[in-house]
Amino acid sequence: MRHLMSPLDFSVEELDEIMDLANDIEANPKKYAHACEGKKLATLFYEPSTRTRLSHEAAMLNLGGSVLGFSSADSSSASKGESVSDTIQMISCYADICAMRHPKEGAPMVACEHSSIPIINAGDGGHQHPTQTLTDLLTIRSMKGRLDNLVIGLCGDLKFGRTVHSLIHALVRYENVKFVLISPEELRLPSYMREDVLDKKHVPYKEVVRLEDALPELDLLYMTRVQKERFFNEEDYVRMKDFYILDKKKMALAPDDMLVLHPLPRVNEISTEVDSDPRAAYFKQAQYGVYVREALILTLLGIQVDQ
């Protein structure tokens, strides 16, 4: 039995297989419509989510399975003090696979140590968000045709952004990838990510404050929101939240084939006027999220569909 705690839980070859499967699901949805009949997915979301929870549920429903779960800690026995380990042992009696989001780093890892069903980490604090990373990789590969030889700009909250941390971990395994880290001083990528991941693997990167300075050289711009829930005080959040706003004027500085990705939700870091730009890929990215989660569910459950 396998779990997904981090993008590194799968080798590059295994990730390619998952993405190939996701592309086949996109092309042939009817072939997979009954693959998970009789199977149940439990979604245990201890903090709010729209895309991640609903895309996991949509994925299981598209495969012919069913879903159960809760969308906040307040609506679960966690509000009575039940531990994660007790909850997952109980859920293992009801479901075949589980997707868990939790505000505390490492909570899904605790769950998988006590679970008799596969666990998908759907985000734990500011730590990892591996299914978003699989979504990002599938989007980049499908729309750019490759995952190597890329200059990738990561913009916004690089300190607390778990999507950014997961994506860096995944992309450093590909050849000739360079990062441009775009953030204010207060939201820089943590030193452990720079030293233990980028420096250790000799991955080239530079840090800039102005988005305008980075745009002309990028193959891909990954925007993130400044997350209010990660700040300890309102003052710091208000000061940071509008630091970067991508609009038509800034997009004019970017290459014609640059992609704009965003894990969503956005607040106002991407102006709605950018939505009509052919380089804006964030809503397509959300659709790819369903396909890749379908492929992940099939993989973790060991279900193969005849070709």
C-alpha cells in the first residue's frame, strides 16, 4: 500500500506514468467512467478548501466511485478533541482511500502511520501540497511539451506557500531548470529551501523584488496569493497583500509563449483583464487537476483499466 505525502514519493518515471494516464483520461473519459465503482473516497478537510476538496471529489465521481467526509474541523469529531490517528483508524473502516488537508505540518504523515487505506496529502500547513504539484507538472508538460529546459518565475508568497515548496522539490529533478524567485524581502523563500534543495542540487536561481525585471526571461510565471491565514497579524498581511499585481501592462513585457499559472484562489494578484490573454493557463490548470487526481486515485488503489 502506498501513500502520497510529497511529490518525491514517486520517481520521475512513476510521475510520467501518472501524467500519461491523466492525459489518457482527458482524451477518453468514458473508458474510465466505471473504474472505481463500489469504491469510496473520504475527504478529511480540517481547513477550508474549494478546488482541492471538490477536485478530489469530482475525480472519484468521474471514476464511478462515491465520496464522504467533512469540509472543516468544526464539523468533525476533531472539535471534541479526537486525534488524527483515531480519526483515520475509524475512517479506514468506511472508505477505500482518503484525501486529507490539515493546518499542521506532518498531520497526514501521522495519519498514514495509523491507516489501513492509502492517504493523499491534500495540503499540510505551509509544508507540502503534492496533488497541486502533480497538477502543475501535468499542466506544464501538456502545454509546454516538456518539464526540462525551463526558466520558471515563482512570484508572491514564497515563504509560506506550500505549493511553491512542493513545486521546487519536484522540478529540481529535471534537467536545466532555472528559477527566478520574485518576492518582497519578508516573503523570501526560506533558507532551508535555498540551501537544502536549490544549492545542494546546484540548481541555478536568482532572487528579485520587481516582477517587471523578471518577466522578459521567463518560460513560465507561477503566481501565488499572499495567504492571510499564514500571518500572525493583520498589519503585515495588509502591507504585503497588494505587493504584486499582474496586469496587461506587465504581461506586455513577457514572451509570447510564456504561461501564467496560479494554484488559486486568487485575490487580486492577477487582474481579471489577464484572463483573456492566451498565456493565462490557470483555469485550464484547475481542469488538469481533476484528471491528475483521477490518475492518482487509480494508481494508489492499484486499479488498471484495459487499454
